[in-house]
Amino acid sequence: MKDHSGSEGISRRHLLSMIGMTAGTAAMYQAMTSLGFAAESGYKGPIKLDGDPKGASVLILGAGLAGLTAALELRQAGYKVQVLEFNNRAGGRNWTLRGGDSFTELGGVTQKCEFDEGMYINPGPWRIPYHHHGLLDYCRRLGVALEPFQQLNHNAFLHSTKAFGGKPQRIRDIKIDFQGHVSELLAKVTQQGKLEGAVSKEDQEVLLQALKSWGALDKDYAYKAGDLTSEFRGYRKDPGGGLSARPLNSDPIAFSDVLNSRLWRSLANFSLYEFQTTMFQPVGGMDMISKAFVKQVGELIRYNSKVKEIRQDETGVTVTYEDTTNPGSSLQAKADWCVCTIPLTVLSQIDMNVGAPMQAAIAAVPYASSVKVGLQFKRRFWEEDEAIYGGISYTDLPISQISYPSTGFNQGGKGVLLGAYTWNGPNSYEFTAMSPDQRIKRAVEFGAQIHPQYRQDFETGISVAWHRVPFTLGCAGDWTEEARKEHYDNLCQIDGRIVLAGEHASYIPAWQEGAILSSLDAISRLHKRVLAS
């Protein structure tokens, strides 16, 4: 590593990189926060839209969470509100598929979900971080019951086709052994005086104590098989009762094998600020959130409405739309103002008279590619055979990961896994190009390399490739740093009588929190404009 002890000091970028490599991404995020590079959700409590809008009307395009939030708050503030929604349901990407549901993707293929009653998959958002304060507040206010979502399960798997003969390894073993071996190395360096000048004598003593505790090192600062390491990584034979009670210690994996497996790369998924515990999910499916909104504002929504044109002038906004149950129809909706939450991939294809800066911003943001596959099995073999209760296994196979249900623990019977979740890259594009049946077939074939039980226990599945979903044409806004600098502010500015909102108009893209905060910001600024006019 290059020496950074010279007079020029160390750059913040390099400092963050070193923190990430040595202490993990969670520590790096906290360092970013202290340096002003990152922060948690900026939600400060329920919005207050004080002042009388004097009967002003607002047309909201899209009944995803951004649109539903705007409808709820603007109606509460005294506006006349109407919502146009493309689908026959509200929620947008806040979507849950259950037995009996069906949908048609681009290309005309219709899938029908054949899950048993009580089984479901969330093809869009599927977890809620504890620091997404806005979303959690709306769940609380609207009475949406939540339960824990298991992100980290030490007993789930890390898998590589290139390591350990393709045999999956428990997360616990890789995590603890990597931690232990690194602690031993650092302890040796410390004892040899290699940290002189970087760490004081007093701090070196404390560091050795910390490494001994954190890395499960013995009195000689060695990480090796014994009672202590088994307390961290588990036993070859667990403690029991009676004459067979004596446990057998487990053997740590050699440091070289841990390093060369590259499995440690997946450990970052459990340290990232976005995925730290506690995470939540709505009881019964993610769409419990949008259904709770609909109980409040459902009468304002006109479903099956495909927006064809958005025009504004000095007096208001006129939207031309088609009733998708009556193809070829042409209807109009008018209002004084418009909050547009249509995904940019779709909005870029709609005729809309806004200024060149907003038009350029709309066209500048591609959407990430993502595919999810839900698989139903005859029995919850991951619990019965593997003692895996919730959590996620990661793999270098094209399916990327397997997520186990965080509900219905230890009850037996059938269960649904998230059998594939791809995000951008060749695997995602390849899965998107497949037919739904091919995606499911491949997910089962790949998953069987981790869980052989797939072969005899699989029953049915369903897949969602987001670039083939007509109402989004992609998963979420995929900003680059350069695009944000040039276009983000122009995207969010009020253009005449139109303002945009959605996860794409936030610094928390691909999360429901981003959609909600974007909406609250947009309607706050719009409300000020209305009062001023």
C-alpha cells in the first residue's frame, strides 16, 4: 500500500476507502456522515401545509407511494384532488403477488400466480430499514402492522462455485473465521511494534485486548480450534444432555481458504447502513401499506388510466388519458396544478410541455434492471433440514441470492422463497430476456446447487423482470454522480404548474422512503406557490 504519512496528509476519499476495507461498510457510512457525505432519512415528522388553498385543485399522476402520499396530504390541506393510475390497483412498485393474481409483461405473456392461500412474494420493495422514518411514521399513522425482516442469519449460506468444491458455507463460519484470522495477524503486527507512531503504547495495549475479545483469540493471541472459537463459530457436535452431552469443538477454516474463496465479499451486505437491523416488513405483504393509503384516499383514484399527453398553460393543467378497459378512448382531466409521479422511463415517452431543463433531466436517468423469482415448495426444508429461519444466502450463481421468509417460523407446511434477485449487470439482462417459465426453471436449477431439496420439493413459481413491467419499464432510477450534478435540481424544480415526485427525485432511489420524502418536498413547495399565487 502506498505510504500516506507524508506532509500532504491523507485524502478523505482514501481515508473512507481504508475504513471500509478494515472496519466494514457500516463504519465507512458513519464516517461519511461525519464528513458531510451522507445522512439518514431527513423526515422530521408530519408535514404541515398551513394556509388556505381556496379550493385549488391538483391532479396527481400515479398512485404509487409518492402519489398516495401527495393525495393524502393535499386533500387534508383542503385541495380538490384527483388521481389517475395506470394499473387496476394502487401502489405501483409497492406490490405483492398472491395466489389468483395475474399480470401481463411486455411481449404479451400473462402469468398467473398459483401460490397457496397465505403465500406471497413482494416483487418490488420487500424490507424497510429502521431509519426510514417517514415510511415508518405513515405505517404507524395508517395502522399497518409490522414484523421483523431477517437480513442477517448466521446460519444461512455463502456460496461460490469456485470455492470449497462448490459446497455452501455457513455465514457464521466465514464471518467468524475471517474476523479471527485478521485479528491474529493484527495482534502479531501490534506485538512486533509495527504500529509505532500510528497508535500510542497505551492504545496498543487496549487494541490487543480488543482483538483478543473480537477475534476469539487465545492467551497467545492465536486463532485456533478450541472452546473459545467454538463459542463463536459453533460446534462440530453441539452440547447436549446426559451421557452424550459433551460437545466437540469445530475446526476453523484455514485463512488462505477463507481469503481465496472470496466469500468475504458478501459480508458487506450485512454491514451496509441500509441493511442494518432492525429491518421490518408489513404483516401479510408489502402492499398492506398501499392498501392502508387507499382506505383513506381510494375514492380519489381513477384506475386503468393511461396518460397520453400533459399540457399546461397560465390557468391550469390538462391531461389526456385512455381508459385501458376501453382501448382507443380519449378522456381529459383538468386541474390548477399537477403532481406527476410517473416513472421517468415512461414519462420520457409522453408529450408534455415543460421547459428544456426538465425535459433533459427526464431523459437523463436510466432505470436499473432487476429480476425477482418467487418459488413455492411443498415444505419449508430450509427450516426443517437446515435450521435456517429467515435471512439471505448469497451466491456467485446468476440468481445472486436466496431469501427465506421472515414469517411463519417453525409451523411446517409449505413456504415461498425469493429464489432469485438480480440487480443490473449481465445476469439481470439475461434473465430479463428469458420467458417467465425459463426464469423459474433456471432459478430452480441454480438453487438446487445450494439446496438439493429444490428438485423434489418445488411446486410453482412466478417471476417479475422489471424492464418488462409496463408501468415502470425498469426497477428504479439509476443516477450517476455526473447526471445528478447536471440534472437533479432541474428535475425537482416546479415547472410552471407541474412538479415531479417519486424515488427518482430523491437521494434514496429504489427505496419507498425516497418516494415519500420526494413527495412531501414537492407538495410543500407547490403549496407555497399556490398560496403566493
